[in-house]
Amino acid sequence: MYRIMLVDDEEQIIEGLTVIINWQKHACTVVGSAYNGKNGIARALELRPDIIVTDLRMPQMDGLEMIGRIREELPHVKFIILSGYSEFEYAKKGMMLGVKHYVLKPVEEKELENSLAMIVQELAEEKEKREELEQYKKLGASSIGLQRLLILRDMLSAGMDNEELMEALEATGIELKHPYITCLSARISSTAGIVEKQPVTVRESNDATIISFQYAPTEIAVLMNHAWKSGMRHHESILRVQASLSESFHDTVSIGAGSISESVRLISRSFQQARMAASDYMSVDGGEQIIYYEQFRSRHAEYMLPEDWSAGIEAAMEQLQPEIIDAAVQKLLETLQATGGLNQLDLRMQCLNVYAAIASKLTPRQLQQLTLLAGEDILSLEPRNAIWTFEQCKSWVHKLFDSIVHLRLQHQSESGSRHIVDEVKDYIDNHYGDNLTLFSVAEKFYISPNYLSELFRKQTKITFLAYLTHVRIERAKQLLLNREAKLYEVCAQVGYENPKYFRKVFQKLTGWNPSDYRKSHSLGP
């Protein structure tokens, strides 16, 4: 069973998740919980969970800081972030920490279980690899090269980079005698894969030992044990590794470099950083590159859509015409392609910005339906290939728009072809006495409050509240002509609970207080 830990500052949410999610269905069990980020770190180190489901906004320490601290000690823990739409911009920073699973609040059982299923599958694949390596060991590897390969894989990917493995590696003839270690992830551009002549290659010099082996079909793992701490010597050595691999495979090689470590215990972390640099921070322009994880670790760049792109979004969503949608998507991609130095993470961040721009014009209910239409993993942006390309970005955005068009056409078929603002005005005209708010009316008409406010002002030249107030006061003027109607009754009939506030609004709009208006305008003695 995979071990789950829940972190949220609201006790009822933890209790709810514990009960409503069928954890056993996914071979999971909840082993504990925490109610703030600081306590979450302590509990994670104590419980050693496989998966942590966490909120972002918490007292003492927020979710992102907690994730960063836990990753330093437990690099193989997987995370699912729970966040409300208001926290979406904040949640995107989780991508800098390698978190690729988000579930919007209020949490839908199906949505969370889908994210859980993807992570469990990933964990199962990792477990299968470890068991396969253990099986090789049990069978007894007569080849020194195979023994080295098994040990190195354990050190880099299984999180077992301890003294015992170091001793086993030394027994095969490889000694890490220099004080510093850096891990590299070298990506070969060919999709045909790598064919290595020997399991592990070792190159030694006076101040470095360079060990390399195939880690994935198009990935070479490199462990550099060196005497220098940093500087040009470090960069030049990585350049030589790149040149050597490029010559060996007759192909383009790009390298992600993890941080320099002084501890054998942190080899695995350095390799995970290298893989993140190679997959997330690599430029989308292609070519041979060397990307250092440390360059991006503290980067807080703002990923913003083109300033006038929101207008294109609005037009595309209002008019639902394929050519307008194509133009909006094409304009976005042209802008992105013209941006120099764009990397993989930037591109995926821009996709999240597109989602945020669209989400701001939808209700929570629509967002949930959009997730089901576009795919439960729409927020994960987990690249299916090593590289997230412009073509993938285009496909992703189009899928999002196609789902929006489906939702809007469905609503139009239910409500007819009238413009939504006309429908809202009719609704106000007939329900002014109810407790109407911008949010309640927006929910009724399947649109976000912000978007309704924008549309209403654009179509009528006045605000939603101004129109509602106008309708209520006009109806109140009619009711006041009946001398037998009590003032508090008129107040309630037009949707006001507080007579004092009603009198203030009435006088502001008409110049009369309600009693004087009645005396001046009603008929009869």
C-alpha cells in the first residue's frame, strides 16, 4: 500500500478527504495528517509517505515552502496541490518545485482520484524498476559492468545513496575519492534511442572521475566526482562531457546539471535536479545546451500573456467562431516563439496562464465540467514526451478552447440565441425582489462574476448593481403610490432587508425620501 499524508489547516477538509476518497481502490492508505506547513515537515520525516496531498495557504509555513523543504530530505515524495482559483497564480510556482498535479477547490472526488491514479502508476513503475534491479542482484551478476550499473542506478534513482552502496561500488573498482559530486542528465536528440557498447563508462584523471551509463532510451546519466568546487573548471569539464557524448552518438546532446554536492547522501538529489533542468528548463529553440539547475532555482520570473491577448480570448469565447479561436491561438504562439530564451517550464507556465485567463470567465461549476471535457489531467501539464514543444502547446490550447465551445453551445441550446446580457436583464426585471447578487446571477447563467460584470458594463454602459438598483427603485416608486402599503413592506418587496438603507438609496436616486415621494405623487385625498 502506498502511504498518503494529508496537509490542510482546516480539520474538516482532512476529515472529508479521509472519508470520501476511496484510497484502497488505488492501493493507498492515509497514514497521518498535519495542519500547517511546519508540522507537515516534521510529520513527513516521521511517516515517510509516498504521496502528500496539501493545501497552499496555511499558518506558520505555506505549502510551497513546505514542499521545498520536504523535497530536500525526501526527494522521491510525490505531491498533489489543492488550491482555490484565487490561489491559482500562487499555485503555479509549484511547478518550479516539480509539482505537476493540481486539484481545484472545492475538491471533486473524481478529479482528485484521477491525479492520484497517475501518481500511483508512476510509483508502480519506479517500484518495478527497483524490483527488476534487485532481481538481477539475486540472480548474481558475474559481469563487473552489470554490477556497476545496478549499483549506480540504485544510487541515482532509488534514493539509496548511502555508504553501503559506496562500498559496493568500490568493490567493482570505482572509487569516488574526490570531495565534490555533480550529477548530469544528458539528453540525446534522436528518438531512435541509445545503443551503448558497455553498461558503464568510467574516465579518470588527476582531479576527476567521470562515470556515465544509459538511464533511459534517450538519456545518459553522468556522475562527476571532482576536486574543484565550482567556476570555469566545472563548466569546461561539463563541456568536455557534452562533446564526448555528441561524438560517441553522432547526435546533438543537451545537458541538465544538478547542484554540486559535498555529501554522498545527496547524490540522488543532484540527479533529480539535473533531470528537472533537462526537462523543465531546456530552451524550446533546440540545439546543444547546458542548463544548470542552480540558475533557475531562485528565479521568480513573471510569466505573462501578451497584454492585448485577453481581448482575443474574450472575442473567441463570446463569438465561438473557429477562425477567431485559431487567430487567438496563433497570435499566442507567434508571441511565444518570438520570445528569446524560452524554456520548457516557461512554455508550460504560459499554458497555465491561458487556463487562468479562461478560468476567470467561468463559474466553479463550469471549471469542473471543463476539467471533465478537456481531460482530468488538464492542469497537470505533465509532458508525455521529454520535451514540451510548441506543437504540444498549440494542441493543448485548442483542446481547451474546443471544450469551452462545447460548454457555451450547450448553454446556448438550453437558453436560446439571445445575448446573455438580455437574459440577465429579464431575470432581474422578474426577480428584483429576491436576494440577488452578482455572484448568484452569474452562477444562474453559467458565467463567472467578473466576466458577467465586464459583459454587462460593455453592453449596457452601466454596472450590474446600477441596473439592479434602478429596477428596484422604479418598482418601489410604483408600490409607494398605494397609500395602504407599509414602508417596510415596500422595502422587502423590492429586495431590501434594511429600511434605513432602502431610504438612503431611494433618496439618492430620486431626490425624495420614500414618505415624501408618496405624499407628492400618490392620487386621491
